[in-house]
Amino acid sequence: MASITDTGYSLQSQNDWFSEEQQLYLDIDPNWNLDPSTPDGLKMAHDSEVFSALDETLQQAYNSKDPNKATGLDLDILCALSGITRSAGTASTVSLTLSGVAGSTIPGSTRFDDTNGNRWSLDKTWTLDSTGTAIGDATCTVVGDVEASPGTITELVDTIGGLTGVTNATAATPGTAAESDASLRARRNLMVGQPGSNQVDSMTGSIFGVDGVRRVKIYENDTSSASESDDNPYSLPANSISPIVDGGTDDDVAMAIYLKKNPGVMLNQAGTGVSVVVTSPTYATNTKTIRFSRPVYVDMVLVIEIKSDGTLPSQDVLQTEIQTAFTEFTNGDLVPTEYGFKQNGFGIGENVPYSTVQTPVNAVIGKYGNSYINSLTLNGGTANIEIAFNELSRWTTSNITVSII
């Protein structure tokens, strides 16, 4: 029968159950006719199927208590014990340039549409400066990997006095779909330190718990010098921490940092700086300016040429499949977690190896016979892309082009 060993729950196969019961019968009478065509043989076959199914049910119950093996609702329950809930997905974010009459106030939640009909909402209130412009972040009103190429968010939905135009100078950073089991396990491992105080792990967990956050990296210089050294490789200011966060609203991220920040430690802006005045949720007279950063985004541009053996679908279909595979790959969902490969996609400060980007392509064309990659360029070349400590590679389907020869 199945057993619990030092390596976990060990299943017994249906054939093993059949052989075990068969031997029990033969121990009673070595001449017992147990041919599958006999009633006794049919009973043994039925018993082995039932016992095997029960074994699998017990294995599922056993695995439901292991965060590395639990799935679905069982994993949700385990994560809930640590105050972690499965994300329903994150929305895409974008930086908008607002234009109009100098001094005009543009309220938060002001809405805009892009050329594809997707709607975007301004994260907070902005005032146009003396040149009649302001640059503010906006979030897509639909959860998921909605994309917007530069110059495509141009339509004013709400009529706001003094606001005459809007555009996005850069591409939107795509959101993510509902969190998979693999992603939830990975995030749980990052968030288990959240209940602690005054430590980088604790702050990391707290920020990961903010709705809409996709990536977090906190750099620390606990020395009294700003000079480059083994303890301070990025020449950060003395006695400082540098939180860099992808996703989540400025206010929510700032509050998560405020609740975990150690008094006296300097908050440094190592990337695209954000400053938010936070009011303590406990003492209304306590306010603090929280400074953190958004990563500097580095767009990845892929041009892929596939040599067909005649089994590939049309170019449009193949391009869509490969673009979808890249979206899953960079979110950590393409390769099963048990293989330990790119479980979290690409993180802040993580280089992009040229050889790695062939994986999503091969995952798609591998389904179609013997087609192969004839050529592939990443940002115009075939070298690894170096990503600085404060940068994050950004992957959008509009930057992935596929052709068939």
C-alpha cells in the first residue's frame, strides 16, 4: 500500500494493488482461477482501481498541507494562514503627459482612451505647471496584460476645465493575468518575512502585499560611506535603503514602506524617483515624506525568423502564439515551477541572456514538426542584454516580430 516516507507520500500503482490482492488470493489457494475473465479476476481489477483512486485522494490531502505541492483552493488556504491572498491579476500602467492651461488641476481618476478602446485612469491629482504640462501615472481599468504603444493614449473621456490634450511618450508596462499556482508559491516565499520589523525582508514582503505590485527590489547601504565597495557596489548614499517597485499606486507603495521603515534610515531614489507625503494610520499628526523609485524600463525588441518545414500555421497565427509564449515566460508561467527555471520571470536588475529568449520560441515551434529558428536578434544583436541594478526589462507583444521563410 501507499506509504509516507522521508521524501513524502509514496503512491502505489494500480498494477501493484492488483498484484498484492492477487497474491493474497493465491496464499489461500494456489490453484485459484484468477483469470481476468472470471468474476474473481474482475473483482480484483475493480478493487485495484478503487484502491488506487483512494491513494490519489490521500496524496492530494497530504500535499494540500505542503506549500510546494498544494494547488488551487488548497494553496489559497495555506497562503491565507500567512495573510497572503491570490492576486486576481494586475493592471497595466503608463506614464501620461497632460497638457492644457497652466495652473489647471486635473483630478485623480480622470479617464482617457487609447486607439484600441482601452480605458486608462489617472492615479492621482496633478496641477499643470507654468508650461501647461504635467506628467503623471495612469492605470488601465481592465486587469491583465493590456498594451499601449507610444502615442496611442490620446482621447479625453472626461471633460476637465483647462485640460486640452494627453499622450503617452513611452509604452505602457503590461499587467498580469490572474496569479497562477507557481506565481503564488513564489510570492508566498517572498512575503513570509512581512510580519517582521526593521529589516529588508520585512519591507519587501510588505510591498509585495500591495495590490498591483509586480516586482520589488530593495538595495541597502549599511555603511557610513557612499564609496563603491563590496558592501556598497552601486555607490548608494551612506546609511540608506533604495526601494525600487514595479506596479502598485504611489500612495499604497509609500504607505507599505512607511509602516516598515526604520527610523533614521535615509530613503534613496535610485531609479525614477517618486515622493509621497504619508500620514500615519495610527497618529494623524505624524506625517513623513516617503521616497522610493520606479525602475528604469528597458524595452526588449525581438525580431525572429523561423525556417518552416511545412507544418507551421500562418505567420499571423504563429506570431500571436510566440508573443503569448513570451508573455507567459516573462511572467514566470511558461515553464512549470518544478523545473526551477525562470519561476519569477525577469526581475529588477536582472540581465537578459540571449540564449534564454529562445525558450519561448522553441516551446511554440516544437509543436509543429521540425521547424527551427533561422535567426533571432535581441535589441538588434545576438549578445546578452546588460540590465543595470535600477532597470527592468520590459516585454511587449508589439516589440516581437515573427516571420516565416
